Amino acid sequence: MSASLAQECNEVKERYDTCFLKWYSEKYLRGNGKTDDNECAGLFKDYQKCLKVALKDRGIDKLLEEAREDTKENDAIHMQRK
Amino acid sequence: MVLTHTTNHSYAHPFPTVTLAFFLRYYSPQLNPFSSHVLSTDTISSHVDPATGRLHTTRIHLKKSRMPSAVIKLLPTSVTGGAGDKSTYVVETSTVDIREGWMKTESRNLNFTGVLSVTEQQHYSVTPPDQSPDTKPSLSPATSSNTYVSTTFSYRSSLGNRKVDKAVATSDDPNRSRFGGWISGWGAKRIQSSIESIASNKTDDQMVKSRDGMGMVLERLRSNGVVAVLRELRRREGNVFEQSG
């Protein structure tokens, strides 16, 4: 079972992962996933509540923000070239 | 400068199964023995666009450093933190369009970007890459028996660039501030292209392992559905847990 980067989130992450994979294989891949993965939404919320704290503590939220800005810059460069 | 490298591959599995294997590829070393370098995997967003029906997912993987040792050796310890065994955070974004039969993914490192940024882009499709979508055979994504993937790696070293130096100058670590001077004395461009080419050469080996790993996950999914695969993993990992406890 793949771990969460925050050990305290492992349990809720596993529950979400299992829900997602079931939804993905049984609904989305069969063309029935148009609305959203509502049956996993509650689990996802719990999981994110736990994970957000860990992302902040480790400074990953800032790294993600920087990466997004960097992508925007790169996209702008590539657009100009075309 | 940016160094890029593209390769094509095909899996003898239908497109939906390949996308499932993509999401499962780091799930367990029991499922994919080539995933033992992946320390953690977390989903930070996942939603279906109601207009297009596409699934957008963002995940963060923590991997044992993929920074090649040859690159580590080029750098002073003030930059590498004294070791090459640090972990790398990788952000992976993916979009799946099950109706049109394609998946696009992009993975890039979040830390060490001052030394080297590696971006891996993959395009999975029911259509071979040399065929334009207009001429595609009238096969639905679910019945087409092959899935084609085109993988492009981009390497960009920004070592010694102004933006990075600025970041270094604001760093709390006093050792790191000396680094800006070190690099300009050496000729940043030459070191940048060395790092890019060493990293590029190293990737070929990793790509084969990554492909083999996907292949093993696919074989498991061929003989069992995902729910059975997960149940089997849980049972086995449960046993391991009981033995160690």
C-alpha cells in the first residue's frame, strides 16, 4: 500500500485511494463518471484536511506555488515562439 | 538551454487498462517491484470537468533522489546538502479523456530546481503517434487492443542563473550564499549543459525500468480486476504486518 508523505494521513489516504480506484475502474472507464466522483468526495475532504497540514509544514505548498508560476513563464515563452 | 529526448513505445493492452496501471504504478512494490524508490504518493486534486468529461488529477510523489551521482559529484556540498541521498518531490498532473481515448501526463521535480529541472511528458493514445487523429481507425478506446505512448524528457539546468542566485541570496543557509560566486567562476553555461547531458544519459535506464514496471502492473490487471488486485495486496501486506508484529 503506498504511503502518504504524512504518516498520520495513511489511513484516510488508503480509504480514499481504494474508493477512487474502484470508481475509476468501474464507473469512469465505463463512461459513467461524468458527474464527479461523488461517492469518494467525503473521503477526499477528510484526506485533504489531514494532508494540507503536512504540505504546509514541509513547505511543499510553497514549492507547488513556485512550480505553477514557473509553468506560466515557460508557457509564455513557448507561445511567443510559435 | 533545454535538452529534450523523445521515445515511443506501445503496450499490448487496451487504453483503459493502461490508464489504470498509470494510477496504480506506485501503489505497492508487490505490484510493481520497480517502485521501491517511491516513498510516498498523495493526491492533491482530482476532478471531472463537466463540460469535457475529462478527469484531471494532481499527485505528489516523494522519491529517493533520482539525481545522478555524476551530477552530485560536480557540485559542492553546500549545494547538495552533503549527500545525494536526499529525496525529491515530484508533482504529477494528468488528464484522461476516456471518450477520445487519450491521456496526457506531466511530472516534474519540485525541489533541486536550482540545479536541474526534469520534466517528463507522456501522451498515451489509442492512435499511433505517427498517425494523425483524422485517419484513425474506427475503434473505440475500450476495444482497441494497443495503447501507444510517446514520452518526452526535458532537462534544464538553471545553475548560476540570476533568478536562482536571488533565491540563494535569500536562503538562510550561509553556506549556500557562497555558491553564486563559485558558479560564475566556472562558466555556468558549460556546467549547465554537462548536468543536462549527464541526466539525459541516465534517464534511458530509468525509462526501461519504468516501462517494465507498468508492464508488470498491466499483467496483474489482465488476469484480475482492480478490486481483486487490491484485495490480494491487502491480504499479503496484512500477513507481512502480522509476521513482523
